[in-house]
Amino acid sequence: MQMLMSHIRAALQRYNMIEAGDKIAVGVSGGKDSLALLYALSEMRRFYPIPYELVAITLDMQFGGKPADFSKIQALCDKLGVEYIIRPTQLAKVIFEDRKEKNPCSLCAKMRRGMLHDAAKEAGCNKLALGHHLDDAVVTFYMNLLDGGKIGCFRPVSYLSRKDLTLIRPMVFAYERDVSKAARKLDLPVTKSLCKADGITERQRVKDLLNRLEKENGYSSLYQKTIGALQRGGIDGWE
């Protein structure tokens, strides 16, 4: 956990992610990334030099038309002293039953983002923290390059003027392996996704490709080199 928090603190300071008085919503899906981020940000409140508040928000997709059980996440939030908001949605029904999307991930992500933004604002938050780590950033870069023919990535910090909400990604310097290690060590209540598209997405395909490149060609620093290129090139706020 110490390694993960070190990476988070470095990102917070480099990109000025937190300002005094911020009320930050953490988008919690139930996966290892969002839970590790929630735990880390909660713990950092004790010693980080800038004071801030936290709220955890979960969008319940309601797969199979039934509310999911988030009681273990509620117990974690109670332990951490973080308010927990669960927002029921009809996302699973709309995407898989009503629209019968063959490629559901893009629409789902877009709808979830909008709902999460609204939920954060309704909770009185001015910032929303997302659990994207360094591996996610690199995979996104190569997805944009290979599939879209463009150079770009998500930003470490993004201001949404229409919502008056700032998105921050405090784990952009943390490798997925560090996040996984922290989640296991802390025995966080990670829940497996019930989405039928889980693990068979274009993102997973590109991730597998990059992993093969590292294994076959010894590109042990491929991920770090890509982040360095984003920073040196000043691409999408990474400078």
C-alpha cells in the first residue's frame, strides 16, 4: 500500500489535483482499482497537507433486473468514515435488452460517465476521482493509435465546464500490479463484474497485445516509456 500511496501523492502534486476545501466523489465500481483508490484517498486525509472531503458513489447496473449487494463496500466505507451513495440505474436493461448492443462498451461508458457526473454534483462535490492507473493510460494511448489513427489519451485532470466538475485520476503513476497487490494485502471487498462483455473487450485485446510485446521482445519499460513520451510531448495535459 505504501508504494501505491507514493505514486498517488506524486500524481496529486505534479498535476495539482487537490485544492483546499475540495469535496471529492470517488467512483466505486466494486473492482480492485476503484476500491484501492478509495482506501488510499481516505487514508491520505490523515497526513496530506491539503484538507479535503470524500464521498463514494456506486452506480448499480442491476444486471438481471436485480439490485446488486454492496453491503461489503458499505461496511468498508463505514470503517473509513466515508459517506457511501448507491445510485440504482437501468443501464444493463437499456444496453443489453432494449438496445441489444453488439458492441456495448462505448455506449455503456458514455452513459455511466453522465450518470456519475450528475451523482457527484448532486452530492455537492466539485471533483470526481476515477480509478484509472498507468496501465490504463498506456492501453488507451495505443487504442487511440491503432483503432482511431490518432495520438491521444485521457487527461490526468479534466475540467467539465458544462457540469462545473473536475475529473482527477490520482493513480496515473501507479502500475496495475501495485494496485492489485494493495487490494490483496488490504483484503478489499472486490466484486467480480457481472457484465457479459467483461474480459472480451477491445481494451482487453490491446492490453494482451502490449503484454505479448513485452514478453516476446523484452520491452520491460514499454509502459513507462509511453508515459514518458506523453509527458515530453505535452499531450493531453500530461506535461
